[in-house]
Amino acid sequence: MAPPGAAAAPETGAVQLLLRNVDSRTTVIRARREDTVGSVLDRLGNGVAASGAEQRLRAVHAGRELPRGATVGELGLPWDATLHVSYRLVPTPHGDAWRLASEIAAAARLAAATVGQPYAAASLELQVRRFLDSARAAHQRKSNSALGPVAEHLGIFLRRGVPGVLVQLYQSDDKRRRTDAERAIRCFLSPDPPAGKSIVKALTAPVLLEFCESFATGARKGDPLYAALRDMVATVLSDPEWTPGLWGDVPRRRVAEQLIRLARETAVAVIVEIAGAYRSRGHPAAAFGNLVEFKTFWSVLRQQVLELDADTPLRPWRKALSQTLEALLKSVEDCMTRFEMNLPPPPAAAAAGRKHTSSSSALTKWTASLHSVWAVLAELDAWSDAHHAMRTTLAAHPRAVTALVLTAGSELSESIRWITRHRDLLEFEARRHLAMAMLPEIVRGADAPPPHEMLIDRGRLLPDSFGYIAHATPQELRAVLSVAFKHEQATGPGVLREWFCLVCQALFNPRLVLFSACPQDRRRFFINPTSVVDPLHLEYFEFAGRMIALALRHKIHAGVFFDQTLFLQLAGRPITLDDIAEADPSLHASCKKILEMDPSLVDSNILELTFAREDEMLGSRTVTELFPGGKDIAVTRFRIMFNKWKPWTEFFASLDVEDFDRMLGGSKGTIDVNEWRAQTDYRGYKEKCRQIKWFWKAVENMTVEQQGRLLFFWTSVKCLPSDGFSGLGCRLFIYRASSSRDHLPTSQTCFYHLNLPAYTSLSMMQRRLHMIVQEHVSSGFGAS
């Protein structure tokens, strides 16, 4: 105990007060510095006269009456300060509420004070029900127009100190008293009639918090009533219609302290649940309940309370908050460290020809904690105190983060979108998974719609494909696609892959004027500003977007690469001057020169620049204003503006242009013949057969373009995945053809089968393969 005269106990910020009544009885109360005089006096309990006027207590110290709204700290009251207390009558508009609350408090105090003596049930439950009925009646008298009367009633319940005395009685050793108090407290778990409108429930958060706060620290764990009260607090606060204004007159700092304690409790429960995952402990149902409360308390704490104390970061409860955030981060870091120990090393997975398959088995015992780990990471990301440390943890465990992302089901896909803000810390597999989760799934199985069948004339490739895709409904595009070319028997996945590649190649052909190739990299494309010469250019741009989305959904590498400016436009991200260097090097150079000029010279309008663009189309020059009146406004500082294509923004949020290259374009490098050979099996031949040796010798002597055509003839794969042949998902086969040695090889692209006749010499093998890698031959095949 602090010595007399000390302003406060340094370790708690509390002060001890001696409240002396008119009959000279003295009550000792421990108060916090932020407690008001009124809240301290309310602990003694006021009274209500027969007339309905409130008998409100007042306090006098050192010869002057203390304002009820002033705090203990503001008044500078010393340790063991003596306050002389007396009553005065104050008119009140809620006399019934004061009377009922006083009766409940008095009955509970009497029951608690007479433990060990005979006890007749005090019907506390009935009294609390009457109090709640009184609150609803007051609401109805106000024509149901506002919840103010209900809030005022509950405020009286708090000021009378009823929650504290009911909990005190509940924690007594007397079974009958305990049961009576529990029934009374449980009234606030269902404060409205079952069939009636919910009026009181939305306003009970302050009372529920006070009930929870009144439980002794050691009595909370495992107590079913405490757990039910805490759960109800979370339920009320998670209601979409709940607002901070419903805290009423409760001091926000008081709310912050109470919420932080609940937040810390749920944090501890979540930490234990995460740790239990790798110790084979934990109960899924309990974990889910803890997680709901964790999300609710931390969200309310962060969004609606902490800003009130942003200017006092050294307050004790802020320190406790920081310590809890550190503990949460430590639990996630430990979890990821142990999780990574269960993952196979990357070389082993690659050597086995599979990706992340072992991760699923490693995750089996972690599944219960998966939601908790993501919830903790999301909360840490939202707190500036922990943001940097959280990023450091993610960066230190990239394989664990990737595995967690890849195993996140559809129920988690939305809740983990926040991690796209940290895409620089994610591996490509994780970034691709997050992006693909934004595309609609192909519907398969019993509930699948009929296949979307297309019959395409090769001579009318674009018009026919446009008619089938541009006019299809979203439901039709989610069905399985089936493509056949007129007068050809081949069908199946191989033909589908060929069709995708041919259509994309035609759409991005510069002669179609929809897209232009970058001068310095002819494989990259940006939107052609002169595309307006085609009256259907907007419809064809939408068609191109659908084809790209379908290619991505079907995991087909179309060999198309976007320029940086086009990618950033689709992603809804700002474009810098350096981003346009590839698409328009001359414009980039001109703008750089303008920026390097003397600003005063630019402002003088000597260059006669305006906010308009000039384009030449079909021999005529047109002027397009960048915004209304732009051609009449001089450019005094350089600015470039692009519109955002919002439908793609969510898909591109987790990607960079290099990621999109790998997903849509595929590998840019040369084909590794050794890897190709290692990925191939044989039927009817053996690897040591002379025909097989001649075959690979001929392939090695081909140009890069010829190798690509052979691969396309064999598989209908225009470009390999970024991870090479292993990314195809299955092995390739060379079958011994029964046809004459005079015949050319044939293929079944659906199954990656190449039917190779038994040629009698290397030169014959080279001549036959040379014939099928001609551009006009490799784009068609006789079987699928």
C-alpha cells in the first residue's frame, strides 16, 4: 500500500478514497484516476424517493463540493482522501428504472452479506425481467422512434452497480444464492421476448462488458456463465447495425480497458489453439468459437476505440496491447517454423515430378488451425505496431506462406485477399493461386450444364469464334468447352488447346489493328490507338478479354505477352513515365526532354502543348481531347492519365507483369531437349532403339522455331509452362506406328502421343520430321 499523501499507486494508477457518510460510517473504495466522482459515488448506491425523485449522493472534500463529472486524477485527490457524503433530491424522468435497479442491487447485496444464514430465494430473475420490461415500455411510450429510453434504462442499471453485485452473489459458495444470481444474469443473454422485436439486445454491450469485468480473474476460465456472457458481447458487437454511439455514457477509456482484456483472452485462446495443431491437441468447435470472438473484439477495439487514445501511446493498456500483438506474432512464427519442417525440400518435390503434393499431407494436422493463422495474420496486418514485424515473418517463411495460400479453400479465399498487398513477399505459386481464385470455376459433375459446343471453319476462325464466345452467357462459358473444326474428325483437349492458340494469335496480329507490338519486343502488345477504325473494335476487345480469361481458366499458355502499360491499365494501377518506354519509345524520350527543360520555359507555352492527342488513321489526322476542353488548355506540367479497367482489378491484385507472362504467355526461353527427352516414354520402342536415337538427333539439329512447331504438332501446346515440361501435368509418349515408312508421323494431341513410323535411316527421319514442322503442316493433325 502506498503511504498516506501519495497521489496514486504507481503500479496501478489507482487511489484509495475514504467515503464518510452522515452517520460517520466509512467505506473504503479503490478508484482509478480516470474514474469520475459520480461513478465512485454510484458504487454506494443512490436512492429513489416515493415521488420518483432520485436521492443522488454528493461528495465534499476540503470544504467544497466535488463536481460529479470531474475525474479523480483531475481533482488531484491524494491517497486516503476523506470525502464527506450526503444525499440530495434530484428529479429523474425514469423513476421506475431507478427504483427497480435499486431494489435488485439491495436484494443482491443483502443475499451476499448473509451467506451462511437461511436464504429464501429473492426472485432476482423476476426483478431483472421487470426491469427489462420497463425499458421496453419506455421505448414504446416514445412511439418506438428511438432507442434512447432503453439506453438510459441500461445506463441506470450500470450506475446502480447491479452487474457487480449480481456477479459477487454468483461467485458465492452458497448454491441457492449462486443459482438465483445466475438466472438473473442470464436474462441479459435473451433480453427480448422470443417472438418480439429485438429492442434491448443491441444496447446491452455496456452491461455485458460490466458483467464480464466483474468476474474475479481466477474465476473466469472455464466458467460457463462467463463464456456465455463473452460470447454474447461478441454477438452484439458483430451486429451490422451496431455503432460506437451505442456505448452510451460509458467512458470510452473504460470501454477500451474492458475490450482489451477480452481481446487478450481470445488471443491467448487462439495462441493455444495454434500451438495445439502441431501438438495434436485442440477442439475444432471451441477453436471456431474463439476465432469468432477474436475477430470481433480486435476489430471493434481497432476501429472504434483506439483512436480515442492515439495521443497517449504509453498508457498501461496500450503496453499490454503491444505485448499481446507480439505474442500473437510469435505463435504464428513458431507455427510456420514447425510447418516448414514438415514440407519436403523443393529439389525432392521437383525430382519426383510433382508440385506441392506433399504439402497437403503435411497440412492434415494443421487444418484445424488454418483459419486461426490467417485471422491472426490479418489482424497483425491491420495494426501499425505489428505491421513491419509481420512482414518480416512472412519474408522469413516463404514456403510455409505459399503452402498455406495453396491450401486455402473457397471459404477462405475472400478473407485472405489482404495478403495481395504483400505480393512482393509471396512466391509465384501463391500469387497465381490468389489470382485464379478470382476466376469462376468450370462447372463439372452431375450439376454441370451441357458442354458449350463450337464448330469452327478454319477459314472463318475469328468470326466463327467471336459468334460462339462473345454472345455466350456466363453460365455457358462456365461449362466444358468442346471444339471441332469443319471437315476434321479430331476433337478433345488437344483441339481445344490448338483453337485457343490460333484465336489468340489472330487477335493479337497487328494487321487486325486491335493491338500493336512493342517496337523493342515484338512479342509484347499494347492497345492500338487507331483500333477505332473498326466499328466492332469494342466488341472485339471484350471478346479478347473473354478469350484470355478462358485460356487462364483452362490453364492454356497462349504465347501472348502484355506490355507493362496494358497490364497496369488492367490492374488499375498508376502508370509512370518509364512504364511507356517499351510501348512508345519516342513519346517516352520526348516527355523526358520536356521534364528536363526549364519549368519557366514550359509554363511560357512556347512549346504550344495541349491536353489532346493526335492520331493518323487511313490517311487523315484526328484530334482527341484527353478530357473536355483539353485541346484549349496548355500543358504547364507534365501529366498522364489512364482509365482503370475495374473488372480485372481483383484478379491482377496479386500479380506483377512477370507473373502474368508466366500464366498466359508461358516460357520465353528455348526448349531444353534433354528435359523433353527425360519427360518422354515409349511404346513399341525402347530408348536404345536406333529410331529413337535418330529422332532426338534430328530434334537437336532443329531451329528453336522448328522445335516449337514439333511440340505443337505433338501436344497442341504452343508455349511450355514457365516451369518447363514438368508443368504439362503428364508425360509424353512416342508410339511405334504400324503405318508404312513412307508415311509422315501422326499425333494424338489429347494424350500427348506421337506415332512414329520405323524409318530406316537418320536422313529419312530428318526429312519426314522436316516436313511436319513446316508452319502450314504443324497447325493441323489427323487425329486427336
